[in-house]
Amino acid sequence: MRAPPYISHLSRDKKLAKLLTLQDAFELGKRSPIHLHLCNSIMSQQLSTKVAATIRRRFLKLYSGKPSPQKILDTAYDDLRGIGLSGAKVSYIQNVARFALDHGMNHKILGKMNNEELIQHITQIKGVGRWTAEMLLMFTLGREDVFAVDDLGIQNAMIRVYKLDKTDKKKLKEDMLQISAKWSPYRTYACLHLWRHQDTIPVTG
């Protein structure tokens, strides 16, 4: 089977090439509904994979598997708290639902924006930071050239693979950005392989 185009490009980085030869290739794709995947990312933050999966299951059960933005807004606060969400996460999920109703949140609308425009657009939602927006770009919108410099798993992987100094966080991020620049336009795939190297691929629903 023919290797994806990103393999030969990323293999120019000899240290990254070693990971690529040991791992299976990735495929990206678009997933729907976007608001649900964004809610899943928020619900999963700072939780173990097992706990996050349990909460997502309970969340879907509230709506028979189809939580539309309006249904989420119509759900009582105590019902959302009752599935294991913190008060802050309930508020953030409601913010996502309200934003989806007010501005639209589908591939046709978001597909017109480049990565940075989309990050600025989505982070208008209180509770959605840059990292969450980057995860949406990668895992839900299938964007190939996203680099999550603030992700702890990526940082730890690059410290390990490239022997980077972790004592100065600012310098660490500068070094990471310099290294990752050569990976463009396939930085998402590089992140996926680095996460797999660390066994820390984010839970995004």
C-alpha cells in the first residue's frame, strides 16, 4: 500500500523519521456534528480517559444520542451537573450551544476560515481556549497543518526526541516552533506521531 504524502515530507527530519518507521500512518477526516465534538473536548479536559468516556456516555444518554444545541440549552443545570460535570463545564458547554445557534457551527461555515481565523472565531466562546480550538481543527475539521505548541504531551515528546532543555519554558516553545516549521504543511501528523510516541493522544470524542 502506498504511503501517505506526509510520510516522505516528515521523514526529512531524521529524528521524526525514526518514529514514523515504528508507527502506522494516520488518516484525518471531517467529523460531525462539530458542536458535539467541541463539547466533548471541554468535558474531557483534565480527566482520565476512563472518566471522560463515562461522562460522555451519560451526556449522550440525556439526548438519546442526539444533543442538538437547542436541546443542550433546554437541559436543566442540575441534570448536567448530575452526569459528573463541574459547574464551570456546564456553563462552557451551554456557551458552545448558544454560539452554535447564534453563529452556526458546520463545515460549510467554518471551512471558509483559515486555521488562525478559525481559532480566533471559536475562542470567542468563554471556556474554549486556543488548545481546545487546535484540537477541533485537528480531530474534527481534519486540518493537516496545526501545531499544538502548548500541549504537554507534545512538549514532553519533543524534549525526549530532540533533547530540548525544559528549564526555560519560553526558550522551549521557541525551539519547538523552529523545529516544527520544517514539518509544514503536515504539522498535525507530526503531532499525532509525537502523541503516540508518548501514548498521550488527546481524548476529543
